[in-house]
Amino acid sequence: MERVRIILKSGKDQSVRRYHPWIFSGAIKKIYGNPAEGDIVNVFDNKETFLGTGHYQPGSIAVRILSFEEVDPDIDFFRNRIEEALKYRKSIGLVDNPSTNVFRIVHAEGDNLPGLIADYYDGVIVMQMHSVGMYRLRKDIAAIFPELMGMKVKAVFDKSEATIPYMSGVKGVNEFLFGDSGPVIVSENGYKFKVDWNTGQKTGFFIDQRENRRLLGSFSAGRNVLNLFGYTGGFSVYAMKDALLVHTVDSSAQAIELADENIKLNYGDDQRHKSFRVDAFDFLNDIKGIYDLIVVDPPAFAKHNSALANALQGYKRLNIKAIEQVKPGGIIFTFSCSQVVTRENFRKSVFAAAANTGRKVRILYQLSQPADHPVNIYHPESEYLKGLVLYVE
Ligand code: SAH
């Protein structure tokens, strides 16, 4: 069958020529053919010069480019890309690491595989498809992992029920496509965490904070630590190494249960840890003088550009409270995981928060996502996690 041809408006080829993998619907001049969602299409400039091949998806991002060369994105194409992603992770010491058996194996555009996320949990791979094109390939892609990794893969689970684009006619499902497994206990920098992809958020665990959690661990000695938006208690487990006390706050009962379970896995009935199922904004109202290390890691406040202004206000409000409440000489780890909030914008809202309190604030570290969540240099949007470590006099 003849592949559908998409012609861009004059000038709209510029970003594609610089290898940006998204074609927005507004950039399209004409579509020759009638593509179904998930179809492979070819994209051309105004003069009908070939630009790239990708997956078509009705919506704001109309095409996710898979290749800027004229290739057939068959299963060998995807196997090569996944092999490349795996090779890269081996080269940075993430595969076969005795103290860390949890890592992201495919990071969508960051690994030149737009629409595909895959996380590795000690033998169980959990995939999430963010486009119908990838979803259609899910069985073939699931088969590639055991093929490439052999015995290191016991099961592949597809958790795409909630990630297929909203308007799409396709209904994603959650199911094993290879093997089978119950929840697993993984090891991250030697700490144990229970991962349950069925009940957990996203693929089950926020792997992206691994390096930042480790840094937090190095600050926790002798401090009273507050972990806001704690989810699985990731930061709490690292802080418990040598903090005086650690309090985990989350509004979800399930999250609190999981955080308690993870503390128990690592420290038994250690009374230094307590958890609170409350709203983090409320909790911050009345804690002056208790904590000298506060973690602020909220969910994405903005999923779309339209919500940007509100999100920035949200970060400001939250950080005003944290900066006001932390003890003199205290430390704050503050984060934003909203893709639409740039590093610059996030820093500005934390700056505005600090100015509002009038306290002296220094930036000790500027944090990001770890190397298994690589940023495609042509796709700045793949850099989504931003963090600041603040010292408050
Ligand atoms: N810090 C975590 C990830 C946080 S995810 C980690 O390292 O893994 C965001 C968490 O914030 C979720 O668990 C969610 O239940 C919680 N949450 C969302 N809104 C909240 C609110 N207003 N108050 C407290 N917790 C909230």
C-alpha cells in the first residue's frame, strides 16, 4: 500500500531539519491519503523534499518522527533502536549492577523511540505506549526484550490503559505480553523498594529521582527530615540512613501504605519514621521550627501549556511555605516534573518564593534526571525533571 504523504507549510520544515521529532497539526499544509491513527506516514517540506517517517496521530502532535532517513520502520528497525538503548545503558553501568536492578530501559524521544517508555524492575519490564503507532506494535516490541536480554527478562507487562491519547479510538489495556509476575522487590543503590505496577502510579516507581535521592541521603545526618509528596517513600528511605526523624506526607492512602512498607523493608519498626495522610499544602501551615531538611516533589502541576501560569503560581505558593517553615540553616530539595515548565521558569518561581519570604537563600545544586532518562539534544522537551537544592540561612 502506498504510504500517506504529509506536506508541511512553507517554513514549518525548519524544526524537522534540526531533528525535532514532533510535527504539530498546525504545520501541515496537505495530507495525500487518509491515514488512520498509528499509521506510518512520510513527511515532506513545501517543495516535497523528504523530511522523515513517523507515526501519525490525530491531535496536536500529528506525527512523531521515527527516522529522518528514508527507511522502512519494520521490526528490525525497532530491534536496532532498543538494542542501542540497551547498549547505552550497559556502557554507563546500569545493566548488571549488583546494587541497582531498577532502571529505565527506553525513554521515548530521549532514545529516539517516541511514544515508548519501558522500565526494568529486576526482570520485569513495564511498558507504556503514548501513541497508537507504538501501541499497535506492542506485541512485537514486548518480544524484543527477552530476545535481547535473555534470562534477565522474566516478564513484560504492557500498562497502556491510561496512556493512549485521549481522543484515540483505540482502548489500551493492561496485560502481560510475555511471562507473568506478581509485585517485585527491587534494589536501588542497595535500598529495597516494593514495586507494584498494577496499583502504582505510572509504571510503578519514580526511577527518575534515583541520583537525587542519593544526594539527599548525604544531607540527612542529624537532621529532622520532611518528605512532602512522598509516594513510595523513596526520599524517606534514603534519609532514614542517619536522620534524627523522617516524616512522609502524601494525600493518597495507598501511597502512605507503600511508603510505610518500604521503610519496614529497610529498617523494620524504626520509630524515627512517621507518615501522614494529609494535603501537603495544609501540612506546611503549622510546622515552624521542626524540620531542617524538606523535600518538595509534587506531581506535574501543568500537563499542557494552557496550565503554565497556574502551575508557576502553584510552585511559588508551595515553595514560599517550605522556605518560610524550614529551620535556620535548613536545606530544601525542591522539584518540578512538569514538561512544560522550563528550568528557567521553575527557577524564577522559586526565586519569587524566596523573595516573598525575605530569607537568605543559596542554591547549592541544580538537579535534573539521571542518565537512563536521557535528553535528546534536538528535543528539549525530553528534559522534564528540574530540581534545586537550597540552603536557607
Ligand atoms: N517523591 C516521589 C514521587 C512523588 S509523585 C518519589 O520520589 O517517588 C507525587 C505524589 O504526590 C503522589 O504520590 C500523590 O499521591 C501525591 N500528592 C498529590 N497531590 C498532593 C497533595 N496536595 N498533598 C499531598 N500529596 C499529594
